[in-house]
Amino acid sequence: MHRRTLLRAGTAALAAPAAFTALAGGTARAVPLPVQGVDLSSVPKAEDLGAVFRHADGTPGDPVAILAAGGANHVRLKVWVNSPDGYHGLPHILAMGQRAHAHGLRLLIDFHYSDSWADPGQQNKPAAWAGLSLPDLEQAVYNHTHEILGGLAQQGTPATMAQIGNEINGGLLWPDGASGDFDALARLLTAGSRAATDATPGIEVALHLAEGGDNPATVWWFDNAVSRGVPFDVIALSFYGYWHGTLDDLRINAIDCAARYERDIVVAETAYPFVLADSDGHPNIIADPSQLVPNFGASWEGQADWVRAVSQVLSEVPDGRGRGLYYWEPAWIATPGNGWDPYDPASGNAWENQALFDFRGRALPAATWR
């Protein structure tokens, strides 16, 4: 996920949304896809700090159960190596794996290979790995990946997909694994991929880039990965319409890459605001009408229409290779102590207006996939 410091990409006018199935309230229902996913990485900390999630009628409930009842069938969880707030490590991954499994949800584990956020603007080594040589970094990547996925497999809740790095357009574990030295980057990615399949035979390996509407950059990156024999099964893209181009840009990129590399495509991250206001006094990332995607308002309907529109694009990838999408952090509602900065408990939440729960914790229409 892009941090709030990144600049918003310009957006061109979009064609009006295509036909869709309407819900009773008039909002769009997403096109059914094999992957209807939700990233629930923030849930354990939110619950520990007192967050209350509710069904649409206001009845309190388990957010995992609420989203599963709405049609979500996959859960994405991020992993940090030694998180400053104590979350996103093995204990919470195992606990969330059990919760997801109890509701019939499959798991995608998102390895950041950092102690905190990893994205196109930062790919910082974990402090414990700071002085390692490249061969030792390969071993550290292997061991860390194997520990997390092996733990899930041992408790009977194996992941079905592993994401080796998060938004790694510029590489990972800088400076050693920067994309300017793709040979070194390929070694690190291969170590993670090999660990995933060793820990969980049959697991799918995804490689994840931001800028899902940028076809030339995506092709450059995957050409380099393929030419070096990096083993992977799925191309994962972030696509936020207020940063990453138009829906047509995503369509062109997804169709081209699915055919070019003979891999399935998932949108590993997307989201959209249901309102421009904030609920905690902390400025939101998307807070001004100029940031909105044309034809998609900051409303319950606009948010649901966005999920439907991205689903529609993926459904148009030939041969069923548009596997599906993950909505990023739909349960990251404003809860004191659960802000952006894991080093600072007083930091605020810049995302709550893009959650799939409103400011009272009630599930919104976009939380219903079916």
C-alpha cells in the first residue's frame, strides 16, 4: 500500500460503469470471481484496543464472520519481521489463520521482509538483518518465510498463496535487493519462493507490484524476473483508481500480462472511500473531491460500484486468468492506538473512510459480494 506521502497519479476521465447486478439499496454487486478477498491485517490490534464491528443492522459481530457472510472467500495477512508494536508476526498470523479457516476462508500471506511498511517508497531491511551479506540475506528470507508458512501448515491451516515481497517495483531489502541489481533481487525472490513451496507443497507464489495500470513498467519488471528464472505462479498488482491510472489501464495491463506470462492476475490491493470526512481528527489520504475517480462518488454506492468495476475488469481477462481481488484493510476503522505509525501509539488512522465498516463500525453495502 502506498503511504500517504506518495503523490496521487493523475486520472483521466473514465467511461461510465458497465451494467451490473443491483442490490436492494441500489448499489452494485461485484461480479463473482474465484478470489473475493479482504486484507484483515489490522484486525487483531483493533480488537485488542476495543474496536467493535457490527453487522449492517448494528448487531455486534466478528469482522471475519461478517465479511465471510457477505461473500469474502480469501483473507490476506501481512507479515513484518520484528514489528515495533508486536503485531504482524507468527503468533497473530497463526491465530488469524485459525479464524479464517473456521469460516472457510483461504489465506494469502503477504511478506514485507521489513519491520514496518514496505512499498515502492521504502523497502527497509529488518534491523536484525541490517549487516547481512547477500548469501546470508537469502538464508534469512528463506528461514523467515518457511517459519511463517510452516507454522500455518503445522496447525492445519495452510496458506494457499504466498506473496514474496510487497509492492516490489523497486525491489526489496534495499540496497542489496534493489531492482537496479535484478540479479541480486532474483536471488532473494527465489529464496522466498523456494521456502514457500518447501513449507507448503502446492502453495501458489505471487509477485506483487504497485502501479497496476502501468503496463510498460510491469512488463519490464516481469521480463527481468522471468529471464532470471524466478519461480512464481501469480502476478499480483495494486490498483487504486486515484493513483494508478484508469480502469482501462488496468484492463490493458491485466490482459497483456496474463497472455504474455501465462499466469493468473490478482489485484492484491484496491479500495475506495465511502465518505471524504474523517472520524478521528487525523487527515485521511483521500479527503478531497479532486482525488476521486470520475463517475465514482465518495458514497456507499460509489464504494460498492468501485469494487464491482474492478471485478468486472478482471472478469474480462481471457481464459479465466483474472482470478480476483483483495480489498485492502476493510476493517481498519479508527481506533485509538491503531494508527499509521507502528512506532507511535498516538498516530491517527488515515484510512477509516475507505473501510467497509462505517464510523459506527457497521458493515457497508460493499462488504456484500453476493
